[in-house]
Amino acid sequence: MGTMERAIETVGLVKTFGETRAVDGVDLSVPAGTVYGVLGPNGAGKTTAVRILATLLRPDGGEARIFGHDVVREADVVRAKVSLTGQYASVDEDLTGVENLVLLGRLVGHRKRAARSRADELLTAFGLTEAADRQVKKYSGGMRRRLDIAASILNTPELLFLDEPTTGLDPRSRNQVWDIVRAVVAYGTTVLLTTQYLDEADRLAGRIAVIDHGKVIAEGTPGALKSSIGAGTVHVRLREAHQRGEAAEILGAALAATVLPDADPLALTVRIGGGSERGAAEHASRALAELAAAGIVVDDFSLGQPSLDEVFLALTAKGAGS
Ligand SMILES: Nc1ncnc2c1ncn2[C@@H]1O[C@H](COP(=O)(O)OP(=O)(O)OP(=O)(O)O)[C@@H](O)[C@H]1O
Ligand SMILES: [Mg+2]
């Protein structure tokens, strides 16, 4: 074992539903004290994997350990350490926010007064004080999601599963949830977060596993995943549309890269392969000089890191034939 404690360790994890291999041989290693992102499209197997790790489903093959404890043989020990905020969460719509938290607090073993003070503390921390006495069915989506997360950390868990905590939320509510996740981690809880949003994983997670069809197709830090598909992307905007063909040729040759199709007749996008970011900047400035030398006027130019969206498309396109 290394020096770093593992919150989650899975080897060859499998779960099938009839013909569907929802989780198909997943190996994960999640360091304690971090946010770990599990990224994948609809049906990738994210919820199934989380439910196995939270002891709600039995795996059909492989092994999973939470802080060294087997999720099947030591399910009780694991249950005491984890908490799950589901994609479809479990607060009672007819109760108020504070009633829900007090009730759930009693269920996880707090005495009446402790349950009430923990509820008040969380409602304050999550900006729900004003909504505390309102029925949950009258909450907005963002308020509801914050309450769901509050409900899952009534007892500070060692490991918190957040299954798509921001799906369907507006940007402001997403930001609030992100702040909550950061606060939870700062408190020492390890967070496994599933998401379909690459920017979300990018912002929050120290490492990311990209899963598709039940398999991990890539794993690493957000930066490493991005640079795995190229050093960057050059965007150029021309003044004259008729120069686009010539500009594409020059850029393609100078950057040893392909020019991506673009609907805008003035715009050109080129993905630079391999190498470091610094190398990319040097190549890009040389390419610009060559455009100028050919008398092509550039109105706008930018060099960006590839987005995780591009990474995801590149990764899933590779696997598309299988
Ligand atoms: N109880 C079940 N019975 C049968 N099939 C299931 C069951 N649960 C999940 N599946 C199937 O397993 C696969 C993975 O589903 P899962 O819910 O884990 O995906 P997901 O990554 O969470 O997707 P989403 O982003 O839509 O939540 C899908 O093909 C799904 O239809
Ligand atoms: Mg799901």
C-alpha cells in the first residue's frame, strides 16, 4: 500500500441487468480527502457504480473496498462511513425544509435538540434559512438540491456520493452547489461526484474517470486528460472570407494539424497535436506570421487549451466503432 489512504478501491467491478453490462470491469482508485469525478453520458453506468459502492446493490463480479472495507462482506462498516445524495433524492415533499432535516437527523441517531441545531446550522450554511418553514414542494430546483445535500451530511460522512448534483440547475444554483462541495471537502470528507458536465468535473475534481458503456475509458487529472488529446486549439477570424481556403492551407502546414470544419466562413479552428503548451504558443505565433506574410488579414486570434468537452468527444469517438 502507498502512503496515501484510498477512500475507494475497486477491481474488475461488474454489474449486469439481463443482457446489459451496466458496470463492465471497472477499476477505480480514489485518494481520501479529494473530490473524484466520474464523468459519463446517460446510461454509462454511473448510478449503478455509485449504488454498489454505497452498498445499495450487490456487484456480480469484482471487488470494491471503501476505506479498506469490502462493500459486500463488511457492508455495515461501509454504511457507517458513507452517505449518498441520489439523482432522485429522498426528502419528503409535504414537509418543510427544517422538518425534513430534523426528521432525518433523528433517523441517523441525533437526539431532538441536537437534530434541531444541526438542521438550523445546515439551513444557514446552505442559504435556506428563509425557506426553512416552507414545504419542500414549493422549493425551486436549486433549493431542493441544496436541501438534498444538506440531508446527506447530517452526520459528517467520511465519503459522500453526489450523483449528478447539478443536473438541471441554473448557473447560479450550480455555483452554490459547487461551493457546498468545496466546503464539504475542506471539512475532510472525500467526495465522489458523478456528472455529465465536463466543466463541473474540471472545476471540482482532482482526478476524473471518464466512463462509457460501463467501462473506464480514461482516467487522470483534468489537465492530463486535456493534454492527452492535444496541446491546444487555435481559433482565427479572418477579415476576408475569400482568403479562408489559403489561410486553412497555411495554418494546416504551419501547425502540422488539421483544420476543423466551421460553419462561420470567416472562422478557422485548428487543433494542435501533442507537445507542451509552450510549444503550442510558439507554433501558433509562427503560423500567424506566415498568414501575415501571405497578406491575409486576421481580425481575431486565440490559443486555448482543449476543453474537456473536446476530450470527451475525442475519447468517445475512438470507442464508437466497438
Ligand atoms: N434496475 C435496473 N434494471 C435494468 N437495467 C438497469 C437498471 N439500472 C440501470 N440499468 C441499465 O444499466 C445501464 C447503466 O445505467 P445507470 O443508471 O447506471 O447509468 P447512468 O450513467 O447513471 O446514467 P444517467 O446519466 O442517465 O443517470 C443503463 O443501460 C440502464 O438502462
Ligand atoms: Mg445516473
